[in-house]
Amino acid sequence: MSAIPYDTLRPMLRDQRILLVGGAGFIGHNLALELARMGATVQIVDNLMVNSLIENAFAGEQDTVQRTAYRNFLNERFALLRAEGVSLRNADARLLVDLSRVFEEFQPTKVVHLAAIASAVDANAEPGLCFDLQLITLRNTLELVRPKVDQINQVMFLSSSTVYGDFKGDSVDETTFPRPEGIYANAKFMGERLVRTYRRQYGLGVTVVRPSALYGERCISRRVSQMFIENALTGKPLLLEGGGDGRLDFTYIKDLVQGQVRALALHGGPEQSNTFNLTYGDARTIADIAAIVRDIVPEAILEERPRAVEKPIRGTLSTERAKRILGFEPEYDIESGYRRYCAWYVDAWRRAEREANLT
């Protein structure tokens, strides 16, 4: 049991007005829902450009069932947000004038920056868009917070475990020197450097969060955890590079969100700055999650491939700092969390199949 019971955080969030920049995505909408349930007033600002309803409706490579399933996931996000009283402003945070208007109208006390391309592969394919969504939006956010540090007590920046680059051992902690590789990881690390610079020069209260290998309901970012269960349902092989011995610190979205809520509630103000690994804290192999998929979908096809040389060597992210400072206690290993997610995905996919067959 955590040394800081979760329910004791409610009074610390009740009077907070929390703005989520780029918050309509997978991580953002889950965080918004939990913050609202904890009593905060929450607003999302998002240009609805990446993994959006419009993009999904016109994606030429999708079949009817996939398009239907993803549409359902996205519509469910919006329905849940409405039910919890979260407001969503369709504006482009890359445009200072758009974001400035949101700041003036909402008057946030905390800001969470989530805007980004969710995939390192997509970032490599469109580096300019990656820089725009991750860094221009962050620059605008920080510039709008800077003159209001007496009103805005915290900026949370969602970074990534990819900033560590190749792990030199089985695990890393927040003192491990980052060695990012590729467009996505370097853009995330540049974002970290930028928020820390603003913290030193202008007195912003800053929290940097490094998640890893996320999975969970209503994700359409096509992470490996999603593609494995989807491929199993559509008769496509689950590709096990190097026999599936690659290790990732797979983390259920509920655990990440719990950690983020704790970091927002327990932040001490402008004088405080910290970086947290928020993961399950125990790396597992790709073969481990493939085995869970095959247990749920017995006809799943496993296919071994040579290991891609450009893939980073990963492992466990230590969560000791988050446990000590935040009382963070992740609850879902892959046997419980990923199995639960896969069962949900099977039900959602079968429903999409029925709907697609009626059209």
C-alpha cells in the first residue's frame, strides 16, 4: 500500500484548473478523465490533427472493420469526456494567438504539455511535423506561462523513455545520462532541456514525466501492444524480432495516469522541479506479450524475424524516485493489465465487425 493514499490527493486538486495541451489523444483523454474524477477543473486544447476522426475516416489503408473500431474508440473518448465535464477547445497550439486565447479564457493554474507525434516511426517519416507538434507548441506554452508564474504553479512535460537511448544495463533511473537517438527521442530531450531552462531562468515549477511502452483502452496509436492483438484478430502474423527477446517496460495507462495525478497534486510550486520515470518498473519480453495474445486468440500466428539493428536496447525504468516522493505504486503487470486490455480489444473488435457488416 502506498505511503500516500490516493484519495488524500483530492483536496489538493479540487481548486486546480488544469489545461492539457494536446490532450485529446490516448494519454491526454485518460489523464483528463481521472483529474476530473479527482475534482479538478479540466480543459483540453487540441487541433485534432493526429489520430483524429477525420484522419481515421479518410485513411486509405484501413479496412472497414478497423475504421469502424477506431471511430468507436474516438467517439467513446469524447463521450466519456463530456460525461465527466471536461471541456475541449479545438485550437492549434502551434499558433501563439490560438493558445493565448485559450490561456486568457481558461486561466489555468497548472499546464500539462502532451502535444506530440505518438510514434517514433512517424516522427522519422515527418520530422518537420514532429518538431512543430512537440517543440513549437512547447515554446508557445512556456512563453504563455512565463509571465504568469505567480498564477500557474506547475508545467508538466510528457517526455519519453526513448531519451535514455540504448540501455547500458538492465535498468535506468533518472540520474542515467540520456543518449537519445532519432528524431522523436531527440525532440523529447530537447523539450526536457527547454522546460528546465525556463525553470532556472524564470522560476517555473516543472515536472518531467518519462513513460514507457504504454497500452490501454481506446488507443489507436498502433503501438506494438495494440498491433499484436489486432493482428491476431485479423490473421496477420505477430512479428517476433530476434525471437521476441527484446525487453520493454510495458505500462498500463491507468498506472501512468495514477503517477501523473500524484505528481500534479503533490507538486510544491515554482521552487520545485523533478523528473519521474512513471512505468510499471519491470521490463518484459515481446514474446511474453505475444504469449498472452495467443492465450486469448489461440489462432494467432507467431513469426520470427531477424532483429532490426536500429531498434534500441531497452529494459526496466526504475520507479524508486516516484515511489519515494509521490507514493507511486503501479498496480498492473502484463498478466493483469495487458490481459485485461486484450480482452477489451477483442470485444470492441467483434462489435466493430458486426457494425461494419450492417453497412
